[in-house]
Amino acid sequence: MQTINFLKPNRDNIKNYSIIGSFLVLVSLIDVISNAFLKINLTSFLPGSLSTLFPLIIGLIGLNMMRIDYSGNKTLDLLNKNINTNNFNALLTLLILFSIIKALPQSLSWMILDATISGDSKDACTGTGACWTYIKVWFRRFMYGMYPNEFHWRINTAFILVIALGFVGYFMKENLKKYLALYYVIIYPVIAYLVIYYLISGGSFGLQWVETGAWGGLSLTFIVSFFCLIFCFPLGMIFALGRRSNLPVIKYISICYIEFWRGVPLITVLFMSSVMFPMFLPEDFFMDKLVRVIIAITLFEAAYCAEVIRGGLQSLPRGQYDAAKSLGMGYWKMHIFVILPQALKLVIPGIANTFLALVKDTPLIFVVGLAELAGMLALAKTNPKWLGFAMEGYIFASIIFWIICYAMSKYSYNLEAKYKTER
Amino acid sequence: MSDPIIKIQNMNKWFGDFQVLKNINLEVEANKKIVVCGPSGSGKSTLIRCINRLEEHQEGDIIVDGNELSEKTKDIEKIRAEVGMVFQQFNLFPHLSILDNCTLAPIWVKKMPKKEAQELALDQLKKVQIDDQANKFPGQLSGGQQQRCAIARALCMQPKIMLFDEPTSALDPEMIKEVLDAMVSLAKGGMTMIVVTHEMGFAKEVADEVIFMDEGMIIEKAETKEFFASPKSDRTKLFLSQIL
């Protein structure tokens, strides 16, 4: 222990200690980097295992020399507080840092340096790296599924229209603001449905009919997620209120609904919706497979939304209910103006969580033969001409899903900040 | 003697097995100010919460402004709109500005035009001297200001009766006075008030009658002067000796 105490800095000599310490850490980093990138072992003069451990030991000593409770130097204090609190944490910091550095060259060369992107067939991919040609060739399929190439503009136009209509709320006149909820809950979904029906499905206005079985890829992910998201939220709200109702019938219906849907796996629900459900319907009644799937996911996720929203309702103090009641508000006025605005604000993180899960659950619709992004990948990787590129496909899909989900969670943070009020 | 605006007869109330209110009889005439005092847990708050049916009573009658409160009462909202209430914890709506707190109920319950409601609200806020805070949010105000806003919010419904449930108990000593001042000027304006409070100074200044409650019963009910000068029951004497 003597030696370690000898390496302990105090406030007077911290300057010298931190310079020596950071120099030692730098040496350890240089050793690992040169080892990983240049394949040079700077410490080959040391015996076997000591040579491997050398950067770790040097780095630890360096961090130990820099560790002090309070130095007054902002950067140093930040470093000490977060990654250098004790020897164990310093060790973890170094191990993580070194693993990342060690893994970088391989992944870099596979993904970028040795990768292929030229050409338009499998033959172009001869290198040892990733074959991005595969993604390039299949890109349209991954985006639009089996939808005919010459009609892709219809999907693009429909999406642009739907997104533009979504922004209407921002430009609404002040005196129309009270219809905002009505617009987003009822009018907007109907318009969006009509746009998607007439543009993407076609069949009228001289547009050729494209059946939903041909839809696919990322655009289908968007369509399914979009409708499920906008319908499951109001439905969940109704069941959350229902579960807290004083009327036993409504209360028990809500409880049964929530417990039923939370208790069954989504995959069986989807399977039922496409295989069992049509058997119970009259012969001449036709409901599109895609519509059935959207309804199934909506009903399923609504149960989760309901429980999240109920959590928010329960966290409000009873005084809020008392105050609203004492002002003569009835059940609906009290909930619309006082309770829900506060409760929904509280559950934004939970709702964002549910929505992210929903988006990432959409690949499950593959079990009923609808191929959205991940589904198209599964089809593409079994194509005889393109065997063996599953890895590239899944990395591509992960990146796309990550971007979508990250955008959603960023948006939820924005909402939280926007509606934050002091209590 | 005019007809009482609030009439409670043989009222009993239980929370589960526990009887909180026992055989309450009370008549309040219009424009009278009643102060209810007593030790904590004696049922004072429950009593006034029964008057606008935030709590339901199990036995007896409560008649407010000619309407009997019972399970059959259909438009309880209409009665509540005429009975303003101020709470110990203020219970302002934290997501709305002070002005919106005051205009919400007049606009949506009384169907008052927005402009008229805002004028009324500013007028009421001026009376409690926080009209300069109208655009702030409740969280930005001090406790005393919040409670005065709560009084203004209740007054915006232009109630016939005002109920106060320990309005100063959650406040710093310095802020109690500003709230009491607002209540005194309201009392002098002729409002019918039932106030649960421990502020005996307030009781002496404005109350017509003082009620002392203990263990769910009304122990003593007397005119203010008489109540403080010559309390009849020993329990009241003990209580007064402890808090005066």
C-alpha cells in the first residue's frame, strides 16, 4: 500500500501529478492504437503476458496519479467524478476504451475500406468486406416491397400529402384551435386513410389497382405504424378512463379488455386476425388483410397505452379532482380540461416507450405474409442469386429502425420540454 | 327569520365502519358567516365537503339553496357551481395560467363568452390584489398568492355560498394575513361563508356564529361574542384555553 500512497497527489502538487498521469495514459493509448491499427507491438521487449497487460497497468497508474477529490480544474474534476472515482472504475474505463479501439479496425475495414458498392450483381462482391451492392440493388424492394416500380411516385406523393396534412395544426388559426383534438383524432385519420386508399391502392381516377399483398418494405412499416399509433392512443385513453370508472359494467369491460390483450402474444393475435377471423365472417363480407392486421395491432397496443395512461391518472393528487368538481365541472369537462392535460403530460415517456415498441413490433406482420422492411430482408436473403448477404441486410435494417426510433424519442423529449410547467 | 340557505338535518356519515359525523343539525341563513373550529380529525372538513357533495353522506338530509343533496340529485354540477370552495392545498390547476385558472369554469360551465369571463376574472384578481400576476403559472407564485388566486377562481363562478377548508393552514405565518384580509373584505361584501379555520382572530372579527366540533359531533354552537366570552361545555373551554 505504501507505493500507492506514494502515488497519491495532493492539492499542491496536483499539477505535476496530472501531467505525469495524463502522459502515462497517453502512452497506454498509443500502445493500444498502434497495436490495433498498425499491428506493431511497441512493448515486444517485455515478456509475453506482461506485454499484453502493459497498457492496462500504465493507464491505471496514470489514472491513479490524477485522482483527487477536488482540484479546481473543471476538466480534471469532471473526469475524476465520472470515470475515475476508484481503481475499479478506472480499470473498467480503460477496458472499455481499449476494447473499442481494438474492435475499430476490423469493423471499419469490413464496413467501409474493404466493402463493395459498385456493380449490380453478386459477382461484383469479391472482396472480404461488406457487399453494399446487395443493398443498392434491392433498395427499391426494401423501400416499396413488391409494389410496381413505375407506380412508386404514388407512394411518395401519398406520404408527402399525409405528412403535410399532419402539420396543419401548426398553421391553424387561433379561433379554430379548439377543434385541434377533433381534427387529429377523427378528421386526420380519415383523410389519411382516403389518401392512402385512393393513391396507393388505386382502382379509380385512372390509377391502376395494386393489391395490398404487393405493398411492402419501409413504406408498409410506415403505413402500419402510422395507423396503429393514431388509433391506439385515443382507444387506450378510453379504456384507461373506463378502468377508473365508477360504473361497474364499464369498469369490468375495461379490465377484461386490458387483461385479455396484455395476456396474449402479438404473434398469435396477428395469426388469428388473418386465419381465424375471416372464418367467423359472412361469406360475402370482405375485409382486406392489411386492414385486419392494423386493427389487430391497434387493439393490442391500446391495452398497453391504457395502462400507461392510467398510471398518469393515478399520479394526480385528489385535490385536482376536488377543485374541478367544486367549480361545477362534470365528468367530461373535468377530464378534458383539468385531468387529462396533466396526466398525459406525465405519461409522455411511457407513451413514447409503447410507441417505439409498436414500431419495432411491425416486422411480426411477416407471419401473415405481409413483408415490411424486415420481412423484405427475409425474402431477399433467401433469393438464390443473392445468398449469403444476410448480415448486410440486417445492419441496414437496424440503422433504418434506429433512425426512426431515435427521431421518435427525440420528438418525445421535445414534447416533454414544451409542456413542462412548474408544480 | 328568512329561510336558511343551507339546512342539515340529522346527518350521519361513515368512512367504512368509522362514523365521522354524528347527528349533525345545522342551519345557515343567507349572508351569515360561520366559523367551524375544533381539533384535527373532528370532522370539520368532512362536514363542509358534504355541503357540496365532494363527500356523500349516508343518513339525514342536506338542503342547499332549496336543492336536496342525495344520490338522486341529477344536476349536482349546478349546485356545486353555486357553492364556491377554497382548499387547504390551494389546488390550482398547474398547467393553466392564473387567468386561465379563473376563466376555465365560467367559460365551460357557465357558457360565458371568453372576453366577459376574462374581464370578470381580472376584476376578481384585482380584488385580491394579484391582477399583475395574471399571466404567470401557479408554480411561480407564493403560497399566499396562490391561495388568493384560488379565492378569486371560486368567486369567478359568482357563487351564493363560499366554503373555506382551512385556507391558511398550509401557509407561512407571513402570508396568512394577506389571505385573511381577502377573506375579511369578502365577508364585508355580504357573502355567505362557512370557514373551517384555527384563526380565532378572524372568527372574532367577522363571524356571526362559531361552531365547535369534536369527535364528529357539534359540541357547541353560539354567537361569536358569547362563544368566546362564556363557552358552555368543558371541552370547548379546554380547546379555547389551548389555542388562544
